[in-house]
Amino acid sequence: MDILIMLLPVLLPVAGGALILGIPFKSERARNIYAEIVVCVTSLAAFCVIAYHPEGRVVLYSISKGFSLAFRVDGLSVLFAGMVSCMWPLVMLYAFEYMHHDKRGGAFFAFFVMTFGVTLGVAFSANLTTMYVFYELLSLVTLPLVTHYGHRESMYAGRIYAVFTIGGASLSFIAVIAATVFGDAGTFSYGGCMNSFVRPGIIQASYLLAFLGFGTKAAVFPIYYWLPTASVAPTPVTALLHAVAVVNSGVFAVMRTTWYVFGPDVLVGTPAQEICLALSIFTLVFASVVAIKERHFKRRLAYSTVANLSYMLFGIELMTVRGFTGGMTHMLFHGIMKMLLFLCAGAFMHQAERNYIFEMNGIGRKMPVTFACYTVGALSLTGIPFFCGFVSKWILMEAGAGAGTALGVAGTCALIAAAFLCAVYSLSVSVRAFFPIAGREMYRNGKDVKEAGVLMLIPIVVFAVLTVVFGTAPGTVLDFIGRIAAGQI
């Protein structure tokens, strides 16, 4: 019974999505209703797993102690699975309008639904082997979404995406082997499971490979290039790639590897930790600078994602409870903020049929709801008080300053600098939208641009409201995340 309960949210969307390719739906509306039902039932099944909370591991398949496919529910999996399960149905609504009349809509929704199940497989994995299997499947099932449009730019983005993500998985596979041999089959255990008799050099080298391998999806420098390139995909895809499924799976994998496999006790103060911290700090500043120079709307947001992923990695790599708390909090809150910003960007591109920031002068008067919500997201991403981005960034800066190391202090300074850069590249969009330079407004006369339809606006407004709610009343969420970071759940 436990196996069936654990597998349902994983297999249901995979099977349900595959059926979209084979069922001859009478209309686009019928297909959309079917897809939304599958996604909503999957979310319900995921919450049932969280509520039921089977004790211990549920083993699906095992060859030996060193290789098994197993699932479990703990605090970290509840956080990630709950986050994904709340967001997916909303983005699906948005996608119905965005992909309306798309000639390859059936294939799009098939893989879009299947990706949900694979992501939940990552969330509910009980050991490094199982997580690695679903991590690889995530690359494969999202590749058709990146290349959906089929033109030259999309196919190039797909090749880059495949090379980077599969190459990164090859690096992390070495760490999987090391953890399987020297760490109780890579079973997730808070504080780590590595054998203390293993030579420190082997542990550090294996961990560094794991960080770089899993960090590929988290877009750490120098393996970040795939993320901005993948922005050519449809906006519902880029929202999930850059806010929830793929990039957060990378961060989630680094969390698991650091805190539940290798363990901070054997890594703190080592060259491996210092290298990972240095890469994270450099990435968050570098990507923020590049974002200012970027003129394509979604690519600018993509570089913002690169920077903010390294906020999370910085917190994780501090290897303190406070840093881990900050990393998890920013994973959740950044997912909400960046989902909001990408959906707003997609609404602009869909309605105005334009892609670049210099083409936005005055659009706020034609799409006031969309760009009011965008401004909420931009304020939060900058780290303004009373928005959720302030909460997670404050915890990260506090953790960096309190770590008592040079890299911790350097990271705190980098976070402050990146916040200023974020204000420049995100809020300048709102200024263009609502306060264009005299004589350069593009949408005063003769431009038939209006707000997106209700299916696109509902998710946008919901995520804007959540940004404010979690910014003003984060206590319950922070208490839950703090207990995860302390190993209490």
C-alpha cells in the first residue's frame, strides 16, 4: 500500500501526459480540461503523500544494498513537493491561453504534464541513486519543451541544454558512485552518511564534482550559459525552468548532497567548501551585472535567475543552520517572485508581440494589472521590506555575516551589491512601462494592445498576492523551514 501511495503522484502525470499524445481529443478545450484534471489530481495525490507520511523508506526496486530505487517523506521533500504542487496547476491555466491555437499544443502539454511527475520523483527520492535517476529523466523530458517551436534558435537552445545538463549529470554520477560505496548506499540522513574512515581527499573531490554536476541545473559559473539560452522556449516552460522544476531541482540536489549525504561536519573549512562558496559569490555578482546589459526581456530575467540561484547556493555552502534556512527560504520565495515576473513578461510578449525592453515604453497604461503585479515582483526581488524577497535575503546576509569567515563576509557584501544591481535591472522595466520619456511612448495611439485574458491574469495576481502575504506574515513558513534546517523534521 505504501508503494502505491508514494508512486501515485509520480506515475499519474507521466502516464496521463503520455496519453495526451495518443488520445484524439475532439477539441483543444477537451484536451485542456483533461490536462488540468491530471495536474490537479496529481497535486492532490502529492499532498496526500505528505499528509500520510509513510514511516521510513519505501523501496520500489533493489539489486543490492548499493543500488535501490526508494522513496521517503521528510521535511525537505515536503517543502519542495508542496511548492511544486501548488504552482503547477496555476501555470497550467496560464499555458492554456498562452498556447491557444498552437499547432503542436498536444506535444507541449504532454511533456508539460510529464515533467510534473518527474519533478515529484526528485522531491520524494530517499537516496542519491533514486534522485539521480529522476534528475536525468528531468533533463530528457524537458528537452522537447525547450525545442518546442522547432526553429533554428530553439534547436540550438536544445543542443546547448542537452550538452550542459547531461554533461553535468556525468560529473555528479562520480559522486553518486562514491556516496554509494562509502556512504551507506547514499541514503539521505540529516548530517550526512559518509564513512568517517574515507580519505578526506576522496570526500572533498567527490563533493566538488557533485556540486558542479548538480550545480549545472542551478546555473553556477561557469556552467550557466544554458539557462539564458533556454529562454526561447514558450513562457510557461521558461517560468517552470527558471523558477521551479529544473533550476530548483539543481538547488535541491545540492542541498541533499551537502546536508544529507556528505554532511557539513566533514566539509566545513575544507578547500571544497571554499571553492563552492567562491563560485557562488562570483556568480551572483557576475550574473547581476550581465542582467543590466541584457535587452531581451526574458533573457534579463534569466540572468536574474542565475544570480538568485547562487544566493541559495551561498546559503547552503555556508554549512550553518542559519545559512541552510536562508537557502531554503530563498528557494521558496524566489520561486514565487520569479514565476510572477516571467508570467508578466510572457503576457507582454503575447499581447504586444514584442520581446525587448526598449519596446515597452508606455505599455503599463495598456496593461496596468500586469505591470502593477510585475512591479510588486520587482520590488520583492530587489529586497524591499514587506515583500518576501526581503525576508529570505535578510536571512542570507545575517547567515553570511554570522559565519565568522572571510568568504561569509564577502558573500554578505556581494548580496548587498547584487541587491542594488537588481533594483537597476528590474525596476527600470517598471519605469519604462509607466513613466516613458516624453516623445518615446510607443503605445499612446494606434497600438491595439490590451490586458491578457483571465486565464493568464489569475496566476499573475495570485503570485503577486503571495509575494506580499509571505513578506508581511512569514512566521509559519520560517518556523517550518527552520525546523528542517535543524534536522527536526
